[in-house]
Amino acid sequence: MAGSDPSYGMMNEDIWRIFRIMAEFVEGFETLSKVGPCVTIFGSARAPEDHPHYKLTVDTARLFAQNGYGIISGGGPGIMEAANRGAHEVGGVSIGLNIQLPFEQTPNPYIKTMLSFRYFFVRKVMFLKYTSAVIVMPGGFGTLDEFFETLTLVQTDKINQMPLVLMGREYWKGLFDWVSSSMLSEKYILASDIKLMHMTDDPAEALELVKRHAAKECAPNFV
């Protein structure tokens, strides 16, 4: 009988998991499709409020919000909080895409629109689906994962071209130099791939990059 077959129970559980995944996609698409142009900001959850990277993030998010861009963050503390705070302080669109974790990431208080996800891969789609650019602040393994996944999707044309901005030259210079030398010298990437990344310390320069790109690119992400 099907009820006594362990594989039947596993299949039934997987079917319900599919519905949970679908529900997260539907809620995300329905909510974010209505918010207008946005930029996604990645960065460490561990940056304290008095850290220069936190202040740089607030300043960057504030400038983008003042120029009509909503701010999408991971919804947690640190750089994520700073991103939402910058938008919140000028009355901008402040979005947090929180993730349910065993140690429970607490949403920051500067979020206006929050979505909570069980699945990392659904959340990652939402970070990129409705964004005009990705701004990568200093961070750890999670930030690197988000940065390189975005870079790979742009490189392989799985999403449309968009500005990918590394904020904080001193922090990112070693990685940028390694990619530009070691990976390129082995011919594991092309010289044109280097041009997919932009590095700056200046929020105004980042904004100008995004505005120039927006003037010539109107297609939605994910092809």
C-alpha cells in the first residue's frame, strides 16, 4: 500500500515543498513588481553602526533614494540595516528580504516593505529580478556568494547586463587585482569580464553609473 511505503511519504513531502516554494515566488513577484526602480545592496551583517562601511552604506542608500531608487537589502543588521536606514531617512522605498535561519535573523527597524523567505534561492531571485543595479559593500562569505553569483549570471547572460559596483576600494582591491591578474592570466575569464565590475568609494559615481545604464537599458532581468 502507498501509505506504508516510505518513499510515498517523502514524495508527498516534496510535493508540499514545491507549493511552499511557489508561494514564496508568487508573493515576491506580486510585491516587488509594484515598487518601481530599485537597487540591491549587499554587505556584512556584522558591521557596527560606528563603522565607516556602515556610514558609507547609509550615504549611498540615501543618495539613491533621493534620486528615485528604492533600496533592497537582506533585511538584517549591519550593512543591511544601513542600506534600509539611508532610504528610510529620506522617505524612500526601503525593502528588506529577510531569511529564516536557525539562529533567526532579526529584521532591522528601517524596513518599510518586508518579505520573509525560507529558501535562499528564492530570495536570491528576488534580489535581482526587479533591480537596476547591484551595489556590493564590504562583507564576508555571504556577500562574496551574492557578488560572484550576480557576476556569473551577468557574464553568462542569464540576467540582463546591469551595473555591479564594489564600494570600498581598500577593501575590494586585493580581490579585484587577483581576478584581474591570476584568473585572467590563466585565461579562465576574458578581459571583457573585468569590465563587468566597477570599483569606487564615491556614492555619486555609483549613482552616475546606474543612471547612465538605465538610460539605455529597459528590459526586465532574467532572460
